[in-house]
Amino acid sequence: AEYYSKNLAVEVKKGLLQKARSGGTPHRTPIGYLNVGQVIDGHEIRTVERDPERAPHIEWMFTAYATGKYTLTELTEELEVRGCRTRKTRKLPSRPLSRSQIHRYLSSPYYVGVVRYGGVDYEGKHPPLTDLDTFRQVQDVMKGNRTAGERTQRHQHYLKGSLFCGQCGAKMALTHSTGRTKIYTYFYCLGRNKNRTDCEQGFVGVDQVEEA
């Protein structure tokens, strides 16, 4: 029984290694992807496809963090406002991503089409959700934040999470830009930002919103 158990473990590892070498995914796919099964000539073929619901959030996550304008905490909050949540499982309900999860995803080469197994990188068959230049920029930003100590400042506002666009009805999110002498804070339409609507609502300054 002991020999059978050890032999089975070796064979399983061989199978996973061969799968990685052929571009398959020998582990559970991260958020942004779906495992899809197809039956061809009586055999089930499992592939990895882009998750149409969550992939746009992950694409935005890499692009936004690469700018250096977001801390991990701010990125976590923004993704929650945008409605990015984990997939529901039999044991766990769908929930917002945690800061540690986002850090792990930003560090994963899987999102540029690379399968890492046993410390070796293989070219994967799954579609990438970010390009190599953006991924490298994200790693540089994370490295810089670790060196300098990530800013803990949070941009809050008492209307954050309760404003909706007057044109398309989507939620309004809070963002900021840094000028020469001060930080400017704005609300913007998430529907327009994600190209889900034909909304033409522009950025609205916090002062305008408060006055209204």
C-alpha cells in the first residue's frame, strides 16, 4: 500500500509536469479565468478561457497600478467599488478581493501567459490579461513601494459609495490626481470608465458635488 501510494504520487507529478510543458494549467486558475470542459470524440478536453465578468477588472487592476497612482490599499478599495468579487464555490460565498490576494495576483506571471510549475516557467496556452511591459512596470512599482514604504493615506469622502451617475445610473467612484502643490479629488462614472454605456459624464470635482 505504501509503495502504491508513493508510485501514484510520482505519476501524478509527472502528469502535472507534462501538462505544464504543453502549455496547460496544472493548478487552479486565478481570478479572471474560467476552467471550461469540452467533449471531443468522446474525450473531455479541459481548457482555460477568459472570464467575461472578472477579466476586465483584472486588466484594469494591472493598468491602474502600473501608473504608480494607487497603493495596494487604494486599489483594493477601488476594485470593491467596481464590483470585482471572487467566484462563489460550494463552501465559500462570493466576496471582495483582499489586499493580500491582489498583491499575489499582481506578482503572478500567469496573467502574461506564463505557467510557472516547479520553479520553471513555461509558455501557456491561456490568453494573457496584461502585456509584458505593463507587468514589468507593476513589479517596479511594487519594488519601489517596498523600498520606500507604501503610503497609507486613504482618500475618503462621506459620499463615497452612495453617488450614482445622473446620465446612466452607474455608481460614481472616487479618484485623485496629484498637481504641483496639492491633490485634486474627483468623482467619475464607473459605467463610462468600463465602457459599459454610452455615458458622456466627465470627471466632477468634489467641491461641485458637495455644493450640488
